[in-house]
Amino acid sequence: MSSFASQLVLHPYVSQSLKYGATNLGRDKLYRTIQYLSRILAWLSFSRGNKVEAARWNALKNHLALGRKLMRLGKPIEHLQAALRAAQSPSELGEQLATIGRQLAYFGYLIYDAVVWANAVKVINLRPSTTYRVATISNRFWLSGILLSITNGLLKAGRLAQEAKKLRASESWGEKDLSDVAQREARQLALEKMRSDTRYQFVIDILDVWIPASNLGLVNVNDGIVGLAGFTSSIMGMYTQWVAVNRPK
């Protein structure tokens, strides 16, 4: 029994899960996944006429959303730093502008989101009309950030596709731009990895864009669809963070 308990507690997956949960981003992705799963279950319960069950899932969703706002209080500065680094780093102009704009949009989103949190926990007291206006501006910044991320993804995908095409052409014609075959293969693998990562993030953005768009009333979709989109993108984000945290060094 003791041996079984030791194998269970010291199992590599348990250690990896603890390592994942020790990161702020890892916990946020986990809470986000549960938040949007709760949104789906609340919608399903309400659509079936079970208002008590719907209220229970809705309360969990709201508490997780509020807790995540607290966890993100320091993140606006991270996005501001990322915008400054993007402005100083050499890159394609279109991608650079989209990246800077995205980071500034997320900075604005999280600043206003912090005001929403402060009002919710009664640190400040805003009039209902002001609360609505702050939440609306927050969602506009969020939507802008996602749209700029999608733009950046499209521009980057196009550039990487052109680079891959040139690399294949140089290989076909026997050009010596990459004289060493191993170097050419390494460059090809790196390009494929970047293209895969870009496509992956593009899918996440396409799913996430429905959330602020729905909050702003720009699209007419029910809570089940929004919850499913958020849940799927959260699972994808969890996987990315899991791989990043548990990558062999």
C-alpha cells in the first residue's frame, strides 16, 4: 500500500502538474478553462429549465472571472514592456506595427479590466452607467488586441511561406546560400515549427474573438457557443503552457 501511494504521489505526471500549477500563467489557463466550462454548463442547465443548477454554475463562472482579474493586476506593465521591445527589435514593418498595436491594446484592456475588478470588490464605487462604459471600453481594447493578433498571424504566415518557398527553390536549383545540407535542413525544420506555432495561435485568436465581440453585442450568439469557443481556446492555451513548463532543458 505504501509503495502504491509513493508511486502515485511521486508519479511524473503529478510532478509535472505541480510544476505547471506553480506558474501564474498555468493557474490562469486552468481557471479560464473551468470558467468557460462553467459558462457552457450554466447555459445548458438554463436551456433545460433547471434554474437552480444554472445559478450554481453561473456563480462559479463569475467568481473565477473575478479571481482571474485579480491575478492579472500586474500584467498591463508586461504588455507595455513587450510593446517597447517590439518597437526596438528589427522585423517586418507590418508585423512590427501589428505586434506593437496588439500589446498596447492588451495594455488598455487590462487597465480597464482592473477598474472593473476594483469596482466589483468595492475598492471604488462607480455608477452603473460608468461601470457599463468602463466594461465596454475594456472589451473594445480586448477585441482590438485579438484582431491585431490575427493580422500579425496572417502577415507572419505569409512571410514564412515565402521563406519556405525560397528555401525549397534554393535546394532544387542547388544554390549555395546554405552550402551545408545540415544547415538547410535545420532552417527548414525551424521554419516549419514557426509556421505551426503561428497557425496554432491563429486558431486560438479566431476562437477568442467571439468573446469580446459577443460582449459588445457585435455578434448574436448564445452563451453556449461563446463558452465552447472560450473552453476550446483555453485547452489549447493550457497545452502550450504545459509544453513550455515541462520542456526538457
